[in-house]
Amino acid sequence: MPKLITTRRVENEIDLARKYAKTHILFPSALLGALFMLVGTATLIYQFAVETYNWKTFAESTGLLLLGGLLGWVQTRYHRYVLREDPGYFAGRLRTFSKTGPKRSKKEPPVQPVEHAGSRLVPILYVAGIALLLGVSSACAMAGDVDYMAAFLMPWGGFFWSKMFFWRGVLIPDKS
């Protein structure tokens, strides 16, 4: 009998973790990705119509989009690893976020951090990724070939759309 209860609890944890990924990762990524891509592309269209648009503009804006997409893919791979190895982490976060007002206890223990071989490097890598995106965006904007608005929005559009694209297959339940 204990195995049946344990199995159901693990399945419940996985379902809660998937629900967390849908509501707190996938949905915001879709909205932010669409917003950043729309405004970034509109800025490039404006630059094409009013200012100069040359092959360097195309290459730099495409490179920014691909760099953001690469970093989004890397972060999604890490989150998928956490979902696979420790679904209780995302499930605990969903439980914490779903409690509001008087339901939420002040003494409630925080969600346990994920422990793995490189867990201490994760915050450093997050900051390094953000610094890389901002640094490359600044360099492209200062070079003058890409408008500053597109230079800062295109990599974030690629980042969020990449997250949305690579999460979608994970969240579809198995038919078997």
C-alpha cells in the first residue's frame, strides 16, 4: 500500500511542476517574446524606412536574436533538468505562489533550493548571461548600425521565444 501512495504523490508533484512551468514560465515567455519581437521588428522597419538599413544592420540584429535564443535554450535546458530531477522544487513554488492573504503562513518554510553539482554557479551564470546580452546590445547600439531600441529588444525576444519553443514539447502530456 505505501508504494501506491508514494507513486500518486510523485505523480501529483510532477503535475504541479508542469502546471508551474505552464503558468510561470511558458505563458510569460510567450507574452514577453511576442511583445519584444513586435516592438523590435517595428523598430527595424522604422529604421529601414527612415534611416539607413544595410547588411550590417541585418547581420547584427540577426546575431542579437540568435544570441538571445541561445541563452534562452540554455536556461530552458537547465529548467528541464530541474523538472526531471527535482519536480518538487517547481511544485513547491506553485504551492507557495498559490497561497495568498490569510492562507499564507508567515512560518511556512521556504521552497528548498535545488542541490546538484553546479548549483552554486547558477546565479553567477544568470548574471553573466544578462551581462552578455546587455553588453552585446550596447556594443551594437553604439556601433550605430542597429537602432538602440532594436539592439536591446531583439535578444530578449529571441530569449523568450526560445524558452517558449523548447518548453512546449515538455509540457504536452504523453499519450501512451
